[in-house]
Amino acid sequence: MSDVTGDTQEAPRFERVYMVGHAHLDPVWLWRWTEGYQEARAMVHAAVKLIGENDAYVFTLEQMAVLDWIRESDPALFQRTKELVAEGRIAMVGGWWVEPDCNLPCLEAFVRQGLVGQRFLMEHFGGIAGVGLNADPFGHTAALPQILRGHRLAGYCFLRPGPHETPMAETAFTWVGHDGTSIPAYRIPHEYCSSGAAIDNHVDAAISKIAPSVTGEAMVFYGVGNHGGGPTRRNLESLAEIDASGRHGRLEPAGPARFFASIARRGVDLPVWKGELQRHAAGCYAAHSGIKRLNLQAENALLEAERYATLAARADSMDDAALDDAWKAVLFNQFHDILPGSSIEIAYEDSAHQLGGAIAAGHRVTNRALQIRAGRIGIPLDEATQPILVFNPHPFPVTAPVEIEAAFRAGPWTLRTEDGEAVTFQEIRKDAQVWDHDTLRGLFHRRLRFVADLPAFGHALFRLHAQEAHETATATATTEGHVLRNDHLEVEIDPATGWVARCVRLSDGRDFAPPAGKPRTVVIDDESDTWGHRVESYVRPGESFRVESVAIEEAGPVSAAIRVTSRHGASRLSEVFRLHAGVPHLEIRVEVDWREHGKLMKLRFPSSIRTDTARYAIQNGFVDRPADGMEYPGQRVVSVTDASTGAGLAVINDAKYAYDCVDGDIGITAVRSPVYAWHDPRELQPGTHYSYHDQGIQRFTCLVQPLGAESPDPLRLADTLTMPPRVMLESFHDGDLPASVANISGLDEAPDVAITAIKPWEDDRSATVIRLANHADDRRSVDLALHFLAGRRLATELAAFQVATFVIPVEGEPFEVDLIELTPDTDVPVLSRDV
């Protein structure tokens, strides 16, 4: 502790410093979840013991998943925690299931963090958290202020990005999201945790880093963290000593809600920061491709299952409770050291099992719901046919290629709608390489691909017909040499680069291909640690994969495809460029067998478009960022528009979150292979065996969509890519549903509005929740006919980037609720409001 003499003591910078005793616990990081589970009990036991010894001490606790572990493993400790929260000795904050990564989860995942977390507190503690705390994520999306407010949080605490990573110097400020929603925010000074020894130096460092304050008050977080722990006896002793010295003003043990309540009470006018809070650890946008793909698959599996379960439950008994635990598994694995790829290798085995279980649970619910639905569709007996049902999970009409493998009669087959209209199909390679002819049943096996026109959130019935005169389809997708062509595009593949030499939109003759010499792949040495600390950009000269072969993969009336195979070192890249009949985008199915260490591969999409700005999809809508080659996080779509011609191009994918753009050329960080959980300044030792990220095979799909007035919405293309239509063989039976039906209509007239959730209401499972999101930067109106809810209507107007949640009761008019599904007049106590 510094010496202080009475007459020379400087006036403290703050009237009051709230000392937040906290134990940041990473449930998973350099340890597995089982170790985090044990530490949760030890951490709260220690806090309860110190509270009993020190009348002034207040312990701050967040992450409802940690509380749930205590609830199920130590009921007595959980009960004591509830008592101490009620007494104001434990400040309950956060309100989210875990502290997630705040860039990569989808909109609905962020909504569910608070919905599940705050509802857990309501059930077990009789109230909700009033302040958000997410200390350690590596950056924050501009969509968060609206989400935080929707969870009834009145303030938000975080650490990163630090002052050296963003031009904002303020510690306390008003954070305004891209939709205009604002929330008071506090950037934790110095660190969110301390050692277990005296905290003199920690407090001095924190106070010194707090920007000049307009509040007259500040917060300092202290306590052993990362592996849990919390404040120690020596921490509390030294806190009392520092307070007695008076050198930092009055030091008060408190929860963070006290600081925000004081700001609100005194009407403090805080400085304003608008938009996203970036950037820290840019390498984590790409680290560990496997966990990122599983996360996206799990999110979509559960959202799809909710939609279909809700649809089935409106007419049939359907218990969808299995999805609750699945959502908790997904939310847990979005923790800020799991989803970003910064944990130890074995932790990702655990995550793969947990996310795989969530995906399986979603698929089980979806299958059961579709089987129930299929059983209600009237399919008259015709033994010369094989019925095929195709379900569209999206609330807008979809035209998309689908595939089905069928065993049916010998001879020619014809595919028709139930109205008798012929549908062109193409026979493609079967998944099983056994026999074509099943002699025991007298059937032939074939795999078919056809383009299906599907009604919104509905189904369409098709039939295979046997022994009809085979109709010769007009070829609408063709390939010749290295050229693919369909109704919309003509694409030529350059055998030297493996990329597009020509990409001509046939409606206007515009060529989107780049000038010669632009690289498709760039492999660079990546010497940064797992997090990519201090990395701003991965755009630099490197080596390209060398093209080994270019061959026709498919040539038929539905699809035409060319496979390009390339190599770099011990790694192999296979890309199938495909055009589908009637579909105005280029599909690229990518398979990478990666064997490199300490390297990174950019999959580049060079084009003729030149611009200094790129548009990145975020959780709701988009943000515009400079086309400066910097590494940025994004959801599934990046687009560019030519500054002089107005031509646009979007690149869509189903697995990646890390992007850049240079002068209009979009890049995806496809593979990055640092050592697991390597944090500099630790140096790797020569001759030592290490495990590296992304070794082996990974697969993903990209779409390249020229943009124009008649182009499909890229966000809806992304939705269809990540949640494709479901195809199933069906039998003959009576039913009350027609062969083709839309269960929602009206969204096709509002192309910028999305329905992000269709689910039961938490307070009445017979009522249905519809969540709308406006992806546009201005107001949009929508008028929906909800045919699956007896023709009920939902008409509303949404502000720019607004997310709005409505309940459709069985009887009565729709009404709006917040993101924890409470009406505005529902009064729920705020736990630790003044602690």
C-alpha cells in the first residue's frame, strides 16, 4: 500500500467506488466442464462462508447454468444462495444462461440466453436480474442493446474491447445499438479479477485506467477468477485498509446494480457510443471450424423443431419439452471460450457430444411432427405411384433443389405434382454403392434431384409414376467444357486458377467475374496464437492451391456441375461448382482435407465489383464496414455493391463467421490451424508435439448471388441453405389436409421482415409466439395470415432493425411481449436492485 501523509494527500478522483466482489468462472476453458461443475460448488461455498464472516461483503454472481449445477448437485447450498440473494448479500446479475461469445450466436440464441436465464431466476428466486454482466467476450455485436433491453436489463458490464482496441476512451457510457436502442454500459477498468493477495495494486491500476468520469462514481471488480474462486479473506482485509486510507474516496462493497441505480437516480448524462464494440481476438472468428459448424447446425435444428412442433401441436398432442434441455446445451456451448475456439482440445469432444445431442433432439422432434402432419394429408391410393412429400420450414415461399432416394418399380419413372404437372428430375449418384435392383422386392433404387416450388411454411405432394411414356425434359441446366449454364447465369471455370473466368447474368449481360490474376485461395503462415492476439488482418501475400484437375461432375436437365480438385502441400481442396435449373445463384460445395500446421487459408471470391464498403450480416440486419482487408465477424452473408455501376454480389455460406473484403473482393477464413489453447507470450518449443486446429476433412457450402431488383433476398437464401426443405417418402391414406398448402402468407410481400421464431408461449403452451425481425434500416409493415392458427392475422409496423415478439392466444387478439415473453405491464421483482 502506498504511503499517505495527511496534509499532502490528493483529493480522491471519485466520491465513491463500488467494489464488486466477483468470481468470474469459465465453466470450460483450460479444463473440461466437469471440473467447472465442481468449481461452481466450491466457489459458492467459499462466498457463503465469507459472507458469514464479514458483514460488509457482497458477492456478485451471474451465469444461470452455474446456479443450475448447484441446484441439482447441492440443494442445501442452493437454498442458502436463495436466502442470501433475498437478504441482499449476493447480488444476482447477468440474467443469461452463460456468458456467451457476443459476435457469433444467431439472434434467437441471444434471445434464448435471457429467456432461459431470466425465467430460471423467476422460477427459483422469484425475480429477475436487473443488470447484464458479460465480462470476457471478445467483442460485441451492434444488435445487443435491443436484446439486453428486451431482457429487462437496465445496464451492461463488460471488459473487451479495451481502450487500446477501440477509439472509445470512456469507461461509463450510453451504448446505442444499430436500431437506436440505448443502454447504460460500463467497461470494467483494468481486469475483471485479481489475485488472492492484497488488492492495493489492482485497485490502483483500475482507478488509473478509468476515463474522466461524469458520474463522480466508479466500479472496480476484484476476486480470484477464470477458474472461479472469488474474493479471499486477504482481499477483504486489504479493501478495508484502502478504504480507511481515503486515497480513493469511499470504497463500498456492492453489486453493479448500485452503480447503475445511482446513475439513473441522479440523471447523469453519459457520453454516447453507437454501433458495435469491436475488436479483440480476431483469430477467434475462425478458430475451430468444427465447433462453429456444429453450433450453426444446432441452432437451426432447434428452431426448425420448434416450428414444426408448434404446427403439429395446434391440431395434435405434441410434447416439445425435449427441446428445453437441448436449448440449454446449445446456449452453454456458446460460452465465450467454447464457441470462439479457445479451449483445450478435449473440451471440444465434450462439446461435440452435447451439440450432437441437441441436434439429435431437434431432429427427433421435427421427424415426429412431420410424421404427424404427413398422416393428415389426403393421399388417394394409386399403386402405380410413389408419393413424395416436401416440407418447407420457412414462412416464405421457397424454390430449391431437393433430393430423395427411392426404391420403386422397374422401367421409366415420371415425377408429377398431385395436379399432374410434370416435374423435371435428374438421376444422381446414390449414397449407397450396392445394387440398383432389389431382386427380393423387385424394385429399382435411384437417387433423384428436382427443383421444388414450395408454399410458405407448408408442404407439397409429388408422385413418382411408373411405366408411363417417359417425357423428355427441356434441358435448363447444361455444361459444356468448362462452362455451366442455366436460365439465369453462364459461368466459365478457369482451369488454371480453379475460379470463375466468366459469370454472366443473362438478363442484362453483366459479367461479375474478376480481372485475370486474382487468387481464389491464399494460404499464409499464421504465427499468431489461438486467439489471434494483436492480429488486425490476415490479408497478405501467400500461396495458392495448385489446380490438379477440372472435370464435369454432373450434366443433366436439373443440375450441371464441374469439380475442381487442387492441392497445397499435404492438403487437398475439392470444390463442386453447380448451377440448378431456374435458380439464379452459383452453388459451391467445398471439401477441404487440411493437413497444415500454423497456417491459414482464405477462400477468396474476387469479382469485377469495386467498392470501399462491404455489408456484413449480423444477428438482425447488417452493418457496413470498410473494405479494408481487416478481419471481421459476421453471420452468413457478406455483400458488396459497385460504387460506380450499382452492381451487387453476395456471398453466402453455411458454416463460417470470419470474413474480410478488399476493394470489393470478399474473403472467407475457411481454415485456421493454431495450436489448441496457446496464449502468447508462451512460446512453442521446437521438437514438442502439439495438437493443431482443423486437421482433417471439413465440408461446407457457399452460394454466390448476383444482386439486382429481381434477385432473391440473400438472407432468405442463407436461411434456406442452413435449414433446407425436408423430403420424405409417404404412403396412401385419407386426410383432411390438401396435397399442397401454405400455413402462413403475407411475408413474401415484406421481403425485409423475418419470422425468427414460431414457438409455444412460456406462460401458456396453447398460445403461439411469433417473433418478427426487420432486417432493413427503415420502417417496414407486415400483414400475416396465420393459416395454421385458424386463419388468425398479425399486422404490425416495425422500426428499423426492430425485433418484436407477439403472442397469438387461442382466443382474443394478438398482443406484444418482451424477449422474456412478459407483457409490458407484468411487474416482476428485480433481484439485487440496490445491492
